[in-house]
Amino acid sequence: MKRLLAIIAAVLLSGAGPAIACDQQEAVDLMVKLSTALGEKAGAAKTEEDSLKVTAANARVNEAGAALAAGDPDKACEIYRAVAAEQGINLD
């Protein structure tokens, strides 16, 4: 259910226009914040299930990194924000 809500939020935000567009630097900033927070979550994981959730989130962060490397910071930011929402991480 959380994933569905995150996807819906990402879709709604992606249609919001230039207010949420991001450039390369913002995408890098989001990546650093998200990666740091996921590292903390990995260290605090108490069960294998918790660890697997962080691993899956990191796979999506890698997907966003590929989008960023391909010159699509908007897609990268969209993925970073969705992962953060799914994981309950505040990127502000």
C-alpha cells in the first residue's frame, strides 16, 4: 500500500510542471541525502526483511543514478523522491 501511494504521489508530482523540475545539482544533493539515510537504515536494520527493504531501495537509487548519468535529472529526482517517500525519509 505504501508503494502504491508513493507511485501515485510521484505521478501527481511529475504532472505539476516546472515547480518540481530539478537540475543536475539538485539530483546529486537528493542522491547524497537519500544514500546517507538509507545507510543509516541499513545499520539500524534488525531483521532480514528490514535489510531486504533497504537493499531494494538501494537498487532503485542505482536506477536513478543511471538516469542521472544519462542526462535525465528530472527522472532521477522523481525516483529519489519516490524511494524517500516509500522509506519514510524526509529529503528537506
